[in-house]
Amino acid sequence: MQNDQNVSFKNIPWALTQEEHSIIGLVFYCFILFFGIVINVTALWVFFLSTKKKTSVTIYMINLAIVDLAFICLLPLRLVYYIQKRWPFGDLLCRISTAITVFYPAMALWLFALISADRFVVLTQSRYSNELKNVSKAVLSSVGVWVMVLGISLPLLFIKEDPDQASNFTTCSKMFDVAHLHVDNAVSFVRLIFYFLVPICIIIGCNTIILNNLTCGRAAKLKSKMKKQSVRIIITLLLQIVICFVPYHVCFVIQLVRPQKDEYRTWSSSMGCLMNLSTILDILLFYIVSKEVKERVRSVVRYRNYRRSRRRNNHPALVPLASMNNALLV
């Protein structure tokens, strides 16, 4: 940790010190760990057990929650790393953490692309909606994406040039500097194209056509409630991409082009924090898509309001301060 973040930023007035960066990272990852586990475990429980009729979107949501939880499993290791300022888990766990760090954004974006394509078929190609909006085909699509994305992640377990070897593997800079393979830029740029740009183009293309169809196409005749739900899904997907994934991949490109610039490596670590935010922002998607998740969230809110009202009623009314003063003066 010390080696991969111990850089000079005297010429960057807004840069944080190493200690400030560690404290912010520690607080942020604790927040993500707690809420990420609660949100995604609840989502899996609802989609597996409470949802009676499974649809293709349900399958994609289950996959998304599983991917989120796989990524969240890394956070305890990162928390220890921030606290101890050294990596005590050895080289193998560092390589696994690096592979999952590369795996998560690619998998999440391709699942977003599948969701967008599914919505596109339903709203614009009604002739094929029954054929394509099919649970078994959604499962096959998900398996295909898993195999494809694992194909780019697993080779990271066997890299030869290791930046942490110099520290005797007491650091895990690979997990933060995801462009450590810049010695082979061609592979990294292919990864960038097929696992970022291609799903992004599918998402933007499908949702642009959906919006156009909702305003002046066949879908314009749909009920207002369905149209609002479609627009909310589009906004949620685009917000997550812009906030969580675009900055991370922009930094990735800069590291590929200018690998010797240390300030971009620490920026990459900060952009990685934003990418972690996607694991809890997925609740917006779960909430919009699933009636069961919506009811579960509403029941939790109602229960909290009930508990608050009970506590309020159980406490005796407070005597006003002016009345107390008058009583004392008498």
C-alpha cells in the first residue's frame, strides 16, 4: 500500500495526502460493505424466494446481485489493507482481487446491455417479445456473458511481470493500478473496446430507440405508468454508467497512454471507489423493476415509521422550559 500510493503531488493543489486518502477509503468501504451486503442479499432473497413468476429481467437482476456480492467480498481485504497499510494475504489473494476488479465492471456493463436489449425487444419488437423475452434464453445469455468476461479476468491470475514482487508481496498495487499490463497495450485496448465500448454502445443505442418509440412510436400508446417505468430504468442505467464506470475507464485509458504518471495511479484508486458505488446504486434498478422489492422497501419504511411513532408515544410529554421556570419561581 505504501509503495503504490507513496507519490508526490506537490504540483497538484487538490491532491490528498496518503493518510487522508486512507481514512476516506476506510470510511467509504465500510459504508459500501454494510449497505452493499444488505441490499444485494435482500435482492437475491426477493428474486429467488418471493418472486413467483420469473422473467428474463428477473434472471438478469439475480446475476447482477451475485456479481455485486462477489465484488463486495473483496472489501474486507481492502479494509485490512487500509488499516495495516500492508497486504498480509499473499500474492494469490492479490491476484484474485485484481481479477475480480477487472471482472466486475465488464460483467455489470454487459448485464446492463442485456437489460437494455430486453427492454428494446419488449417495447419496439412485440412480434419477437414472447420468443426473446424467455427465461431459458435469458439464462443462456447470462452464462455466455459469464464465460466471455471470465475469459479476460482469469489470465490475470497468471501474469509474469508482477509490480508487487519488489515489496515481497506486502503490497497489492495490481488491485488499484488496473493498467499494470501496459506492457501489452494491444490486449488492454481490445479489452477496453469489447468490455466497455461495445456494451456502452448497445445500452445507448437500445435506450435511444426506446425513448424515440415512447414519444412518437408504437410504445407512445402505452399507459403512463409503463412509460414512466421505462424512462426511470433508462435514467438509472445511464446515471450508473456516467457516475461509476465512465471515470474509471477514462482513467484506465490515461494509464495505458501515460503509464509513468504516478498521479493518475492514485486517481485510478479514487475512480475505483466510485465504481464500488454501483453495488449499492443497483437498488434503484431493483426497486423500479420488481414489485416485490418495492413492497419490501416500503414495508421496511413503514416499520421504521411505526417504531418511531411508538417511541414518541411511550415518552412522556416534555414540560416546556417556561413552565418549569415559573414553577421554580413560585
